[in-house]
Amino acid sequence: MGAVGSSVLNPLGVPPPRSLPQLRPAWFAAVAGLGLAAVALGTVVWRRTQSRQRRRRRLQQVGTVAQLWIYPIKSCKGVAVSQAECTALGLRQGHLRDRFWLVINETGNMVTARQEPRLVLISVTSEGDTLTLHAPSMEDLLLPLRTPTTGAVLKCRVHGLEIQGRDCGEVAARWITAFLKTQPYRLVHFEPHMRPRKCHQIQDVFRPTDQVRGSSLGFGLGGILWKTDIIQDTERGDRKDSWNELRIGDVELQRVMACSRCILTTVDPDTGVMSRKEPLETLKSYRLCDPSEQKLYGKSPLFGQYFVLENLGTIKVGDPVYLLGQS
């Protein structure tokens, strides 16, 4: 009927798909490619999910910022703020800076509540460009937040290290001296362009780039007695001893060392009277350092921690405190 080698038709009159064997490798390759792409996509999604879960695990919330304090004058009362910038030189809200004012004696040495306990009775308010000092039986003293450049720049010493400070004038000096009633004092103001103290000159554990004016950024659980900048609510206070890395808002902080407590903590913030006993005596009963760390802390009890900034940013009251790493 048909010649040998001629096409054979199926019942529908369509020739058999002779090209199918040739198309099969390309078809299989396409399917295999789609399969590999799906696997790869699934792997990426899985990895991203795992990464998010790891980040969530790392961001363990350990508390909430309950209070923020800026202490404009070292050893005086602080100003409660709802938010503050974390800068390389401490907390700031506008022109209000943390520990940028300092009382000094005639030789330029700093004067704190260790020498003059009644300094804790001086309260401070800030409005606009004015800092106002209030003290019992004294008229208020008004100071510009930005000290006029007409004042002399004095050499001052903080814990034996030299810094600079611009003299705030005779009116401020007479006010401080009249309130303390012991010897002549002056008030100086630190300016950001002035040479700060290098933290590693105080303790080798700090980085060479860390710097302070009056003291380091304090982070704690206590109240005004401890002069901490960031006060947080948490379930157990002793847990913070192992906190190495924290995140608050968009700011990350790195723990450097514990804070050893001095005689200043025995000053009653309501009366300005130094007892020289509590809370130090109680703290010494259970908060002394390990003997191997006595070179660093001596025989002073430990309470609170020193942290340095890993990045600049803003923190607010109500921000969660996340634990990123602990020892």
C-alpha cells in the first residue's frame, strides 16, 4: 500500500512525533532548572527566616527605659528629660549637656559632693537658652547655656587629669561660694572643642578613642543617689553584671567595666549630710569584686556599669532595652 519508509499515519491522520526524542533533553533541562531555582529560592527564604529568628533571639528584652537624667553640674541634682541624644561626650538635649559644668577651688581642682556634700542640694532647671540654679535660702542664679566667650579659659583637674573650662564669671563664683560657705569657689563650663579627658588615662580597659568631661555614661537600676543617666525597670538587678552589649532605641552600647562606688553615695540627697556608712557598708557585704580584679576595683563595692557608645543616636523614656550579648 505504501512505499517502504513512507510515513505511517495514526487514526487521526497525524504523523507520529518524530522530534520528541530530540526535544526531551531541552524539556528535562527546563524542568530541572525550574526545580533548582525553586530549591535556591526556598534556601534563601529559609536562611532569611533563620536570620530573622536569630536576630529576634539576640534581641532579648531585659527592661524598659524608665527615666533619663542629664546632670548639667557635677554633683548637683539632675534634669529629667523624655529623650536625649547619645553623643561622644555624653547625653545632650539641645544645648543642655551632661556634666558640662564643674565647681573648682582656687587651685583649679574639681569640687564634688565628696568635699562639699551640700552640692547635692543645688537643683537645676533649663528653659530656652537659660540654665537656672536653685538652692535653699538663695536667690536663683541664671546662667546662659552657651557661656560667653569673654570668660577666661582655666586649667582644671578632674581626678588628677587636666582639662579646660571657661570661667562663668564673678556672679556665679559669688553665688556658689555664698551657698557653700567654706572657701572661695568658681564655676567653669566645658565646651565641645576643648580637650576632654581620655578614658584610657583613667583605666586601661577603655579604648583610646573613648573620652569624657566629668564622668562616663552611667547605666543603672538605682535612683538619683547613683547619678546614673539611664535608669531602667527590670526583674532582677543582679543580671546586669553579665550584660556586655545592649541596644536602646537605635543606640548600641558596649560594657567596659563595673562601677565601683565611693563615699559620695553616703550623702543624703535630701539633706546634703554625709553619713560615711550606708549604703556602702551594706554593699561591701555582698558586692565586692573577685580578688583577681582588686587591681582594677580595689576594695570598693560594685554597683552599676560603665558603657561606651558603639554608635550615636537618640534614646527615649519607654524604649525597650535589648540584650545583644552577655558573658
